[in-house]
Amino acid sequence: MYIIIKLITFIIFSYTSNSNSFASPISATDVDKIVILSYNIRIAHPPSKGWDEIDLPAVAKVIKQANPDLVSLQEVDVFTKRSGKDVHQAKELARMTNMNYFFAKAVDRSGGDYGIAILSRYPIQEAKGYRLPVRDTTKNEIRALAVIQVQLSSGENIIFCSAHLDHLSDEIRLLQTQKMMEILDKYESFPLIIGADLNMTPENDIMDTVKKQLKIDIKNFPLTFPAVDPKRTIDYILLNNAAYENFNVVEYTTINETYASDHLPLKLVLSKK
């Protein structure tokens, strides 16, 4: 029994604390504006190179040029055969961009881990990863939600999240959305911001479930996929009601970067009220 308890403790600790610090302290003036990026990085395999070539520095360059404070990343590999058995993509991106990181595993893949990540210029106070369910793992893929808490220079605590939903089935997307909303409801008293590849357009009926807790106060969603000549919006940065009470939306747009991934980076700029 003692061995089982120790093993469970190790698994929980490993899963909820996969983070580290490379960032410099945030100055007090930075709190007046927060820049957020959401980016599905296609495991750092540029579409023009197929699946044979990796270019993680290209992803880091996109992030550095956007100069964000918080970044949600989807499709991230850790120690996989296809992306490098010695490469922790979240950790390497954090090092190259001088940020803190947290990785949340979704599934085993290619001899390693596959999931989502968060980069933050703010110290990460708490971090937790959640797996979003499927009914049949032979037909659909478990996805993930990453949640961190950071403290702004003003002393205010905010919640920042990254998520990735199933790309094949509305039935599974609804199941995962319902679980995600259940988890995020625990943080409703905090200003909460989430960057996500939801794999559904704004017209999808499942978005009604999302909108009960999250929104973005704009008229038109920018197209995010594919990166070259985008046709659909499937990537979002969304806020809860507490976030809207504390921040104004200054800018919500895509970045025209077509090499590093098949998704366009999505950028949100908030100002403190």
C-alpha cells in the first residue's frame, strides 16, 4: 500500500509541476498592457517541409517578434522520436524566448509525450494539466487543458490557460468542451484568459456551451486556418466575465506568418481598466 501511495504521489507531482523559469522579472509599468499569443505550432514541423524537418527556432522567432507576456501553445512534443528524443519543445521554446513554461501531456506519442504548453513572462505560481476525455481511444484522441496562475506586478492574480480539442467529431468536441467548462468554472472568481485550438468555427452549435462562460468582445473573428490563405476560424483567445471587469480589449488579430506552422498565430492585447 505504501508503494502504491508513493507512486500515485509521484505521478500527480510530475504531471502538475512540469515547469521551469528562464524569464526576467516583469517591471511595474508592464502591467498596464498584457500581450497574449495563441499558437498551434504543428510540433515545429513547417508545412512546406512535410513531416521530415523540424524548425523549432522558427517558432521561437514568431513568439519573440510578437513579444507576448503569455503564450498558449498547441501540438507540442516532448522527447518523441519524430521531433527528437532529447528535445523538450516547451522547455526549449522557453529557453529561446526567455520565458517560464508549463507542459501538459495529452497522450503518449512517437515514443514520448504529446500535448500543449504555456509560456509566461510572469513567474508561474501554480500549474495544473487536465486530460479531456473521449469515449473510445481507438477512434478519437484524448486532448488536454493547461491552467496556470500568475501574479501581475500590481499584485492581481490571473488564470491563463491553453487547450486543444478533438478535430474529428462534434460528439467528442462537445464531451471535451463540457469537461473543460466544468474545470474552468472552478476559477470563475479569477480573471481568466484562455488561448485554444477548439477545432470548430464560431457558427458551430457547441460554441454556445463555450459562450456561457467565455467570450471575446469583437464583431468578427479573424481567420486562423490554414496559415496560407486562411478559410476558417478554429483558434481563439477568450475571456471570462471577471477578466472583462478588469481589462479592455485593445487588439485582437492574427499575425501574418505562414512558414512555421499551418495555423496563424493569434494575438490579443489587453489594457488594464
